[in-house]
Amino acid sequence: MKLPIEGFERYIVVVTGMSYIIDSSGTSKAVKAHEDIFKRNGIGYIAVFPISKSIGTGSDLTVKMTGCYALVVDGHFISVVTAIDVLNFLVKLQDAGKHCVGVLIHHIIRNDIAEVQWLLEKIQNVPVYYYLHDFYTCCNNPNLLRNDMEFCAEKSDGDICEGCVYAEGRQQHLKKIKSFLDSFGDRLRFIAPSNYMQETWSAYYPAYADRVLTIPHLKSIGSYEGNKAPVPDKDAMRIGFVGAQTYAKGWEIFKHTVAKLQDSHCNYKFYYFGHSQEHLPDVTDVPVEIAKMGKDAMINAIREHQISAVFLVCVWGETYSYTMYESHAANSYILTMSKSGNIAYTVKKENWGGIFETEDDLMATLLDEQHFRNTVNNWKIRAEPGAAAYEDNDEIVSLFPETSDDRIVWKKREVSLIQKGKRTLLNWLFVNLRLNRK
């Protein structure tokens, strides 16, 4: 198999936990954006993610690992491989005069952490950056939801883990995380996508606080003047929910609120933007899949439907939130909860909407229809317009050196017949059941 390696002399090794070439999550969106950025700068993007299967949800989630990974080079899926195959490939690059300039760890969720550590330790004399997309380095629940219900990052009263279903597993998880992070020594640095995340995560890892950089995913361009006109009293105010239909994203809050507002005959029209799995009565579903429709699909959809206000009522500390920036780019007033992390942090700082302590507070505000309508209309008139567009932030490239004394400490070797058989089967399954159906 001919590998697409002629287009670069330097490259980075990237590890993530998601199938970013077909996945639409925020993390995968960032991984794909970085791929494009590094390619534009002539730096090869050698990415691996685990071929694994998730069973169950929440505290009952079990990840069945296979010991195999998808190997992607500059966006081209190569094959399902083992960790040994990855190292053999890196040695081949080294023999060809290609130089690794760094390691970028986007995520280790769904990975065998010990094996990823074993693999990356073989790549020496280069910087290592760990991207803080969520709180997986702090708990086996990456959203830091106590018993899958209550965001606990900001709790300080007593033992926050006491009585939590994640408590026992968390201790074993943190041992693995500590071993993983310690293995890179002084080479290791961290990247937070927001000031909120930098501050919150550093409280968990004060020893690393001076190693955390903040690099937002996006840069704004210009201003968008559409959707700024007040909504007349005779017209229904359009309100949308943006993002995944999960508890952590506030889907239950949206459902309860919409049902109450519909019973009260408020003059609102409701929309859902995303990949709909649950359909609510009298709520218009607007399909949005970034992986299929392009990175601006959400902005375009919200603008097209002239949404005046959006529910971004996450119940955990969002570390960035693409949907917040996409919603503001449509000049939509943002409704959020006080514990929504970077959403509440930014909404308060920039005056992008309203922040609520409880679901009842949010409900009461929307039930007072005329007052809410006036609030949103006045905001539309007075607030600074949202961005005309966003572009991916390319600051990350400057973190990696132009020259490298890299060394892949590995001697090529063959995988066993059993491993060959497994990777062949998993390659067929991944290509035919996932890749070709994206």
C-alpha cells in the first residue's frame, strides 16, 4: 500500500479517542480543523484513534478495546493497525528522512491508556501537548457529573466523591492518568480552549498550572448584521435548542420548558438543530451534521431560520462550546445555566444572553412572555453583532519547532498471525459498516 507521505518533510503524531473522520463531536471538529491547519503549513498529520466498542451509558458504560487503531495520514484513512504497526510506520518515516516535530494528544478516552503511553514513549526528543477538551484527566466521568446528574467541579464542601457511582473507578482512573502524564516529564504541556478551562483544570492540577496555554478553537471575522430586527408582538418568537439531545447538554430542561410553554399558549415557535433522535410535538427539526454538511452548517441553519433565542442549557462545565459561538454568529440571544462552564463565563463577560441558576428560574422568565420578548428585542437592538464568520485558529502550529532532533526508539518487527487476522477483520468492519456509511 502506497502511503501519502511525499507532501511533507515534518510531521506530528496525533492521538484521539474518536473516529474524527466521520464523527461530528466538538473534539472531532477540533481534530479535523488541526489536520487542515497542519497540512496547509506543510506538516504531515499522522493520526490514530482506537477501534473500540462502547456498551451502555453513564456509570454503566463499558468500552471493549481491541488493541487496534485506525491510522489516518493527512486525512486519508490508511488501514486498521496495531500499535506495533504504528511504530513500524514511524520508523519507515524516519528511514525516509522525515522528522517528527511533536506529539499532540487530543484525547485518550476509549483508548488503552497504558498501550498509548507505551507507544508514545518511543517518540523521543519532541514536545508533547495534551489538549484539554473535557475533564477526563480529572475523573472517569469526563463531564464531571456526580452520579450523572450534578456538575461537581465547583463543589468544595467535604469529599465530593462520597456517594458517587464513579468514586471507586475514579481512583484507579487517576492512577493511570498520573502515570501517563508523568511519563513525558518536562516535555509535556497542556492546551486549554478557553480561560474558563485553564482556570478550572489548573485547580485540579496546580503542579501543571504554569504549563497550560489557552488557545481558542476559533477566530472571529467581521460582523453579521442579520437577525437584528426586533420581533413584532404579532409574530411568534423563534426559539431553538442547539446540539446533542443529551442530559449533559440540557435536553431534559428543554423538553420540560417547551411542554410548559406550549400548555400556556405562549407565542413561541420551537426548533431543534442537530441530529434528531427524539422528536417533540410541534418542534421543528432542522437536521445539521457538520461531518456531512460542512463546518458552517450550524451557523447557516440558525441564520436561515431567524432564531431569536437559543437554549444552550448545559448542566456541566463546557470547556469551549462551538454551538455558543455558532449561535452568537446568528445574533441569537443565549439562554444558559450558571454551571454551563465557558458558556456562562462568556455570556456574562460579553453580554450574549441570560444566565439562570435553576430550571424554574428559566421557566418563569419565559412564561413572562412580554417581558422576555422585550428583553430579547432590546438586546437585538443594542448588542454588538455576532461574527460574520469564524476561521480555525492556527496558533497551535507555532508551538512545534521547525527543526527536530526526534528519535523513534524502536526496531521493526512483525505482528503475530492472530493480530494480523484481527486487524484484517476489524478493517473490513470499519470500512464497510462505518466509513462507507458516513
